Amino acid sequence: MDAISAFSTYEREALEAIESADSVDTLEAVRIEFLGKKKGRLRDLQKLLGQVDPAERPVVGQRFNEVKNRVGERLDERKNQLDRPEESSLTGLDITLPGTPVRLGRRHPLTQTIDEFKDIMGRFGFTVADGPEIEDDFHNFVALNIPEDHPARDPLENFYLAAASIANDRQALLRSQTSTVQIRVMEQTKPPIRIVSVGRVYRPDTIDATHSCMFHQMEGLMVGDSVTMAELKTVLHLFATTYLGEDVQIRFRPSFFPFTEPSVEVDMNWHGNWIELGGAGMVDPNVLTAVGYDPEQVSGFAFGLGIERFCMRRHHITDIRRFIENDVQFLSQF
Ligand code: DAH
């Protein structure tokens, strides 16, 4: 038998024996038989190699090494399998493979902004209140002094829920403003009050770079026995300055909201530009009466700011639609 075919026979028999070894001990016996230094069959092959014609030795030698390495590798692999029987029996799970690194997720930029807003207002003594997103027309309009024929109540300006009415004949709708929470809080709490409420509001606006049918507002309400407009301006100034990390100017422009008197639009000057933040004012006596307060005894201020606008300014985001596209490349930048 020539050397090459002896190598092949050896290889085939060794691999078969390795495969059928079913314990570490039998595998060790196989190792001694085929690779053992003293009497193993490899020694016989080595002798055979010594006898081949010197001209053929490179080729035959290469085959010898190949067979030797193959048998050695397969022995090691089988040994690993037999060493961990319970793991190898879990089909499809190879715990020896390298792990896939898990990339940490992060909070949505709007959520980050909201958390920061709540944190800042918390430092000024404002606690967080929540209200439902499915509201009724009493809290969204009536108690806020918005009369029946006011354009804000138009079906084209709101998401009224079809044929839905909550108890007491109240028409249900997706809230169009967070001012609803002012009412809910005052109905249930006696003054003094200092709250903010942050959440989604809904309006059937045509969607473009600056409008969305769903966006977020932060509502603020402070009621006490002598709350003034100067405090309103101070709170808004401190808030904007804290959020943006540098001194910003706050400007009030006369305006009208049914639930405040007087009412203002709030602008802030940041990096040389006036930016509209939202509305504010002193809580209208009719609203205080609607929730059972005595307007002769208490006064208050309220404000409502758009969250997206702040966040877009701060991060130089130019399209509001980015917030809801769920594009990971965009979101992972914040
Ligand atoms: N709710 C108003 C809106 O959505 C914003 C607003 C204006 C809220 C004045 C207030 C306020 O609390 O006092 O346009």
C-alpha cells in the first residue's frame, strides 16, 4: 500500500472513530490510538513517510501534515462538544459564537425636551398634572369661557368623536389644547395652585414643515391670593433662560384668549430673532367662577407653550415631520 492511500485510510478511520466516540473517555482512547506519541498509528505513518522516494517527499509530506492536522482539529472540536453536553443539546443555540453588541436606545428628542421642561418648572415649585387626551366640550371650551359660536369650536377645527358623548350630554373630542387641564385641576383643588401639564393636542391642520395634526403643549397655571402679571413674566423669563442656558428676553404682545384677561402672545428673543412661544394671560374671572372660585378672592396666571417649536429652535430642526417619521438616523443624534 502506498503512503498516500495509507494516509487516507488512517484519516477516514480516525474521523469515524472520533464521530462515534460518545464520552470524553472513549474520545481519549481514540486520541491515543490515532495520535499517541508512543504507539499511536501516526507513528507508523511517519515511518512510511521516511521510506518514500525523496523526489515525492514534498507532496507526500504535505498530505501527511494535512491528515494529521485535520484529525487533531476534529478531536478538539468533538472534545468541546462532549465537555458541554447540556449546551450542545440546545438545538440552534451556539453559545460559543461571539455576541451581537446591543446598541443602547435613547429617548425621543421631544421626550427629552418634555422631561427637561418638567424638571425646570419643578425647580420653580410647579408640580406636574395630567389630563385625558379624549376630552369633553365642557373642559375644552365651555369652562374656558369659549362660547358656542366661537370659531375654535368649529367641526373643521377639531377632531370631534362621532356620535360619542361622555356622560351629561357632553360631546367628546380629542383635546385641542392643554388648557383643559387648568379646569380639571381647579375643579379638584383649592388654591394656591402651581402646576404645569405637558401633553399632546390635536387639530386637523394641513401637515407641512411647521404644522402637524398632533403636537405638544406645556400648560402652566398659578393661582393664589395675589398672583400678578409680573410674576407671569418672571416665570417665563426664568424658564426660557434656564432651558436655553443663556439670558433671553421675553416680550408680551396684547392678544385675546377667552380664558384670560388681559391676554398676551409671548415672544422670546434668542440670537437676535423674536420667536413666538405661545399664549398667556391672567385667568379670566369667568373661568375662576366656572370652577367655583371667587374671583374677588383669588387671581392667577396661565400660559400655553408649544413644545416642538422650542425643541426645533434648540436643535436646529427645520421640519416638524421629523419628529414622527421614526428615522433612526435622525433620532440617534439626540
Ligand atoms: N390654549 C391656547 C392655544 O392652544 C394657548 C394658551 C393661551 C394657553 C393663553 C393659556 C393661555 O393658558 O393663558 O392656543
